[in-house]
Amino acid sequence: MATAGGELFAWATFRPEAFTQPTYSGAISLAPKLIGPIQTATNRLDQAREQLARVVDGAVRVYASLEASPVGAANEISVLHISDIHLSPLGYTFAQQLARSFDVDFVIDTGDISSFGTPAENLILSEVPGFGLPYVYVRGNHDAFSLQQAMSHVPHATVLDGNAANVDGLTVYGLGDPVFTPNKLSGLTDQAVADQARAVGPRILGDVQAMPRPPDIIAVHDDRMAEAVAGYTPLVISGHFHVPSQRLMDGTLYLRIGSTGGAGANVFTTQAGVPLSAEILHFDPGANGAPPRLIAYDLISQSPTSGSLTIQRHLVVDEFGQLTPSPSSSPSATEAPTPAPTTASPT
């Protein structure tokens, strides 16, 4: 009776779809194997439902299958998104570990590499070649134009400031932050900063509308700069606020990450430290003329004091459980549902 009761409870509370949206805590080196590939996990969902009828045995088989799987599907495009390094070599070390462990195709940095906007801070760019990957950069509000110019001479680096680039099959558009406020006592109010950020929205919209097709990614430091393109492009990535978030506007997904550098000098100022934050974007490259599309993203956080790592996988799905298609080149009449958050656990 005890065994039957245990099996009944496990069956009643087991959610096989959670295997496609796992949460992982542990070492970076183990994360790619244990969190599993995106497309493979999605395709296996129906099979997993059938196998899990046996509950215990089924769970063991699925875990073993995920552990043995490669990092991702052979044709999947993976992008590491970092932001707000704020002069932290610790943040660059963290980002480079992620890039190697997850075998990403390239890196996008949405700005604030520096903190005070001085020429001496350009030395931090010596960390960039360590990735050994294409590195796409847009200027943040703490970054001087001299840093942007220096970045343009770094091997494998691409600076986006009102232009687009094709990197490993993805079209990325970027624009530097219109505000330069390395000094918190600059006199600009929060509202003035927000107004200046939104003021460049028409320029970004005009650039996007002039392109042959919408870019796969719009990269800006402050996502308020790109609110005008809601409905015209599938994805906007940013940083600036040091707090991860997600929102959907007219079918456009806006993803913010926290500070990859743990807010720089503030990384150890709180009792538990400011978490180092990054995300990995997973794209289906498309086929038969279809554009690439974001199918999932992993939100990654690491404690600078304990080294504890947490990865939360989010699938980009619609209300029918299908992967969300990219929006058309014009705003949609209805707002798409929000991406499925990673709160479920397989156990």
C-alpha cells in the first residue's frame, strides 16, 4: 500500500513538460550536459509523456538521456548576451567560462564595460580577445566614445552604432546609448534620461523599416530606446538596470539581463554579493527561406562569494505550447502570450 501510494502521488504531481524547462544549480562545467539541448528536449516531449507512465523508470531514462545529449542540436545557434561589466575582470572570467562551456557561436555585449568614462578604463578591453569568438558591442551610458573607438580595433569585435551586422546567420542591429552619464551627479533626472532614451526610438524604427527584413536581434543598452519597434522585430536585448526581466510588447520580446560584472566595484558590497548575470539565447536557424527564431533562453546567475551557479531555462512558447513564431514586419493586432517562465522542476 505504501509503495502504491507513493507511485500514485508521484504520478499525480509529475509534469513531464518540465524537462523542457529545467532549473539547474551547480558547476558551470556540468551545466551544458545536465540542462540538455533545446530542440531535442522539445521534440522528445511526447515520447517522454509515454515513457513516464512508468514514473520511476521513465524518469531515470529521461535524465540519463538528457545527460548523454550534446549541448544543443547540430544546427542550433547559441549567443551569449552580457552587459554592464563595469570594469570587472571577474565578470569577464565568468562570461568566458560560459562561452566555452556552452560552446556559443558569438557574444553580444550591450554596454557599460566601463564605469567612469575615462581613457584609462579602455585597458579592460584586453579581456575581449580571450573569448576567441565574434564579439558584438553597443555603447552604454557609462562608455565614452573613445572606448567605442578602441573596441573597433579589437580583433573579432564588431561595433554597432546605427548599423547592422550578420553574425553566424543572425542579423543584429544596434545603436549606442544617447546618454553619457558616468557621473551620477551629472544633473540629469531619471525622467530626463528616460526621455532621451525614447527620443531615439524613431531613428531605430526608421533603420529597421529600411532593412530588407527585420533584424533577428536589436541590441541596445537601455531597452526604452527600442520601444518604438515593438511589433516590427522579434527580439530586443538590453541591460542598464542591473535586474533581469522580460516583457512582451506587440509580439516583440524584450529581455534585460542584470550585471555580468556584478555591478563592478559593488560586487562585494552586499552580504551575499551582487550576482554575476548573463543569458544564452538559443535560435532555430530557420529552413526553406524561414528566418531564424528564438526558441529558448537560459538566464544564468552566479554568486561572486560562494560561486553558486543557477541556470533557469525559458522556452518561448505560445498558448498552445508551440514555439512562438517571429512577428511579421508590421505590428500585430493582438499581443502574443508571455514566454513560459522556468518555475517547474522535473522532480
